[in-house]
Amino acid sequence: MESCQCLIYDKGEKNFLLGFSTFGWLYIDGAIDLATGTVGYYNDNEDIYTPVGNLRDEDVEMLSEVIQDNDWSIDYECTVKRENKVAA
């Protein structure tokens, strides 16, 4: 999980997103939504998540287990706005 930059807690949906940065540590521009099993863009200025693809079920299970099995602290709490749901 070295590429994960932060654990985001969505207070509105009451679930977690794994946030990461494509170009460096200054801002989060991508995320994995564990509740929906999607990966997408994340705008950390406005807390907007736009899913662009679906993960395989086994990948979502593996990531969820990693979070549950490790003592992760929440790096950021917000209410995430979601745009453009990905078709299943």
C-alpha cells in the first residue's frame, strides 16, 4: 500500500476512499471508493470524486481486508460529492 497517500473518510456516505497522488504529494488527484468498488479522479480542493472504472470484486475484498487488518488512521474527513456514476 505504498502508493496510497491517505485514507479519506466520507462523512456523508460513512465509508472510506483510498486517496493517492499521481504527480506528487502536494494534492490528492485519484481515489478508490471501497463502497462502490470504483477507481476515479478526486478533486481535493472541492472534495469531488468522479469514478471512471470498476475494480474486480477480489481486488475490493483485498483492499478492504488490508484496511481492516492494519491500524490505519483517518487522514482526512469530509463529505465527498460524487459525480457521474460508472455503469456496472
